[in-house]
Amino acid sequence: MHRQIRALLDAGHEVTYVAPFTYFNVTPAMGLTAIDVARQASPGRARTALRRGVRDADLLIVHDHRLLRALPYRRPPVVWDVREQVTPRQLARAGRRHRVITPSVVPEATLVSPSPPPPGDTRVVHIGRLSAERGVTELIGLAERLVPHGVRLDLIGAAAREVRPLLRDAQRVGLLDWFGYVPNRHALRMAEGALAGLSLADDTVATPPTKIMDYMGRGLPVITTPQGASLVEGAGCGLVVPLEVDAVLNAVLDLKENPARRVKLGTQGHAEARLRHHWPDHCEAFVRRAESWAGVARHALAV
């Protein structure tokens, strides 16, 4: 919404957005044609929603590989924006029938704050979907261990159904604050000034680079499991730890006790994000690519 769709709207194109607005309690942005769907819509309902969405459209961009099995028969060219871990075989198969967006085609990027506040020492933050494989058990354990040290854990993101009771119980007894789904631009502002941004996942999950870039763009040191190591170590913006409560706790306390280090890590990450991962530097190329795939000129594209 805040990158691709905004870039297309700013370029003068019409955009129809098929998404679970009601589920996330989100009001569609001005200038957008919205089609509301259930969070876990059946293939038939998804196909019906997409059929409505592609009327008079010049291009269809999907962000979930499951939608590739629910495409309407009559449709414009299809682009799959790969946002999940996929096999080379899945990628090759999709590439024979559709256009595919990968980081080599459209770079992962974020909206970098021009001058974020320095990292503080009273809270750590996790932005993104919460589930067992994304470290919910470890996050709750971390929150409990942080209480004696005067550090609070903020969780910003929707949660898988099976872990919601755990999060509600932890919040009820005062271990952490779980804010649920928050639109990205607001979530990033909420994260500013935290001690660190957490990106914890087991080895079954591909850590979205944009989550780490979001922290970098807000001047936060990053604490990540090995899935995010290449980006964090390359930018010199954080610490890489195993998915263990003790390891994450030690990393948080190390940064709490070393203000100069956390400021340095946050500053280096912010500089790297501004240099390489600032979405406005890439959005024009994305719009031109979308226009070429649709075979239309500027101001004539409906997605």
C-alpha cells in the first residue's frame, strides 16, 4: 500500500485493491477502489473478488502464490510479487506463465525517516506477523526476563489464531504490549526511539528483508536470528543471535548497557538504508516496469 500502490497512484494511475480491509479494521486510502475479502477466502470467493477487481484493468499484481490458483479466466497480464519463501521450481513454473517480481527486478525497500530519534533504553519492538515459527514463545519468554531490567516489549502486528491466547494472557499480566495490526506507516513511527528492533524466526521462515530495512530506516539497532544475518552484518547495524531466549536477552542487555554502541549501530543502519533501500529512489523504476508489462502509457493503467 505505502510503496507500490502509492507510487502508481502518484503516477496518475487508477488502482483497485483487493484486500481484507474489514478483518484488519482498515479504512481504504483516498483515491483507491477497494474490494473487501475475507482473510482466508476460499478459492471460489477469491476468484470472484479478483474477477471484480480486473474489470477494465491493464495489469494484475498478486502478492500471495495461492492466488495464482484462483485467477479468473478472463484477466489482464499477471505479475506475481514474490513475498515468501519459494522453491526454484515454483519460481520457474510461475515464470513460464506470468511476470515475476523478485528483489533483482524491483529491490526490497522501505520508507526511510529523514531524522529519526536516537535509540532509547526502555523498550524493544517487534513489527510484523506473529506466529510460533516467528518466535512468539521466545518473545513472551523474553518479555518476562526483561521486566527486572526495566525494558518493555512492544509487539506490533497481527497474530496467528493459535498464538493469540498466549499473547492476550501475557498482556493481561503486564509482561508486554501487543497492539495487533497497525498500518505500516504508523507502526514505523511507533517503533522510533526503541532500544532495538527484533526479527526472530526459526529456520523454516524466510525473514522478509523489508522488516530489517524498516528498523534500519528508523535508526534502530537490529537483533536478528541467522535468517537476517547477511543484511545486518553487511550494514553493520545489529547483532545476530540464535533463536533462544537467553541469547536474545543478552543482546538486548548488551545494547542497553552500551548506549554508544546502540547509537552507532542505529546510525550505520540508517545511513545504509538511506543509501540503498529508500523506496522513493526505486519507485519510478517500478512504475515504468508495471507500465511496460501492461503495455500502456503513463496515466492509463488500472491495476
